Amino acid sequence: MIKNNQVRVQTLVEALPYIQKFTGKVIVIKYGGNAMISDELFEAVIEDMVLLQLVGIHAVLVHGGGPEINEMLEKLDIESRFINGLRYTDKDTMDVVQSILCGKINKDLVSKLVRKGGNAVGLCGLDGKLLEAEKMLRDDGIDYGLVGDIIKVNPEVVDEAIHDGYIPVIATVAYGVDADTSYNVNADTASAKLAVALGAEKLILLTNTSGILENQDDEETLIKHIRRSEIDNLKSQGIVTDGMIPKVECCVEAIDGGVQRAHILDGRIPHAILLELFTDEGAGTMIS
């Protein structure tokens, strides 16, 4: 028992300098993937967010909600279509995306945070025109429907929520500036742009992978620290490839915009956020 207690004390001591370093700083966390569909991982993310608030760190939670959107579309007999990895979003689909993201998922997260002892408020990109977007136009000429590219972030509503002691929980539906519509926008991209606009210390992307691997088939080859200047070389070597490319590009955008560190974390590990922030070992890949 004494030995176990000593381990716990050592863990707290190890966390102390990190708590001191990040207290009062803004950290933007993008939450999705397995962490949203596993009860254990869901509970761990909620507990991590509440703990961050209690030690004075201003955590901002940006969330997706693909599985629940798919479930509702199926119930309504609306076809789910994906083109080049993007959800084709017609008006009926957009109505479901907005109601599920800004409604059910967002408010469920807020409710859970409050029940765990946190103080949270739900927002979406429409509130205070937090996220402004235009219809996404790609060189391939394909029409993706009501999918938008974010052209501006107005962070005042989030700044006010942080100042008033809330954990902002943000659904990534954007205000259309080129048409009378809402737009479905990528949550990773929204997180990066929001981190820049808030002057965040860190951007954290929770994913379904260990991080960036030298060998895609061997999780023991995790690269724990990468410098911004090394990214192009890792792409040319095929180390950063496929679905990891857009996540790394979001991290690069954040770093280039003034965010000090960006992290790609394994969201399959309970309390990955705390492991990355408060331990020497970490839990993923850090880009600086």
C-alpha cells in the first residue's frame, strides 16, 4: 500500500511543473473518433477536461460526431455519401448535421461535463459568427454540397466564455457568408484555425492512431517529437501519408499561426490528454 501511494505521489510531483507551465494558457482539443463511441474513453475525456479546468488551464473542446450523424441519417432513410473522404452534404443532410452536432452531441457533452463537476457552455460556429465559411470549391470540380471552407474566425464569444469560467464546447457548423445557409466544416481544420485565433498554447488532435509512425505497421516506431521543418521530408519519405496528411497539415497551420505545440494523440488510450500534458513520456506525436 505504501509503495502504491509513493507511485501516486511521484505522479503528482512529475505533473507539477507542467501544471505550473500551462496554468492560465488556452489549449484547444479536437475530440472525435473512437473516443466518442467508447463509454470508457468518453468518460476519460470528460474527466480530463474537468481536471484541466480545476488546475486553471483553459481547455476548449471542439467535437465532431460522424457516428451519430450516420445513425440519424439511417433512421430518416437519408443516404450517407462520401466523396474523397468528405461527406456529401445536401440540405436534408445539413439539417441532420446541424441538429445532431449543435444539439444532441453538444448538449450531451456539456451536461456530462457539468455532472462531473466542470463548468461548461455549448457553442457552435453560428454563435457570434464564430466560424465564417464559403462553399468549398475544389480543383477537381466535384460538388460536395453544403461543405464549407472556413475563411474567418471570430473568437470573441469563446474568449468571453473562457473569461467567465466556462469550458467552451464547440460544434463545427459554420455560418455561410456567401449564401443563406449553414456549412458542414472539417473539425480538425476548425480546431487549428480556432487555436490560432485564440492564441492557444497547444492544439491537440485525438485520433484513432498512435501518432506518426516511421513504420505504419509497427506502433513501436512512434515518432514522439517532430520539428515543423521536418514535415516536408517526412512526406517525401512516405512516413506522413494517407489520412495522416490532413491532420499533420492542420498541425502545421496551427504552428505557422503562432501556436507553440501541436499534438496528434492516440485517442484509444484512456486519459491520453493528461498523459501528454503532465508526464515526461507523453502519449503521441508532438510537432513544434
